[in-house]
Amino acid sequence: MRIREIAQARVRYKYRKICVLLNREGRDVSKYLVYRLCKEEGPMLKRTKPAGRRKAARLREDKVKPTGPDEAWSMDFVSDQLQDGTRSVR
């Protein structure tokens, strides 16, 4: 079978590239047929081990500590509510 020969000669080619090569040779095949036949043959290329967790490109810089008043601000997203259900406004 020509698909097997191409897959063994060009290990990294997947079904779409094999389909293109077969069409260039004059064989009129669809990519669905080639896909099905490639799946029946099994994996043509062993899967590589997945890459580990990637590390940051550069090291994090230390946070600048404020030296005086009003240099660091924070936001408070807590809302207050009284017992009767009304919200207090600040």
C-alpha cells in the first residue's frame, strides 16, 4: 500500500500531507479516506514526552516598599449591610 510506504519514508508526515503527495502522484483520494487508513495503521510517529512546566523568561522584581504616607493605596470591595437590609453609604 502506497500510504504505508510514504509514512515509513517520511515519518513526520501526517494524513493531510500524505493525501497531498498521493494526489500529486495522480491518485484521486480524499483526506477522509487517508485519515481512516492512517488510523487503522496506528501511530506513524511516537508521541514525544510533553514539555514540562515553562518557567518565566525573567525573574520577578521585588515589590517596592512605600517609604512615606499615601504612596500605597488599596481598594476595599466589602459592602456593609444593616440588619434591616439597607446598605450603609460611606
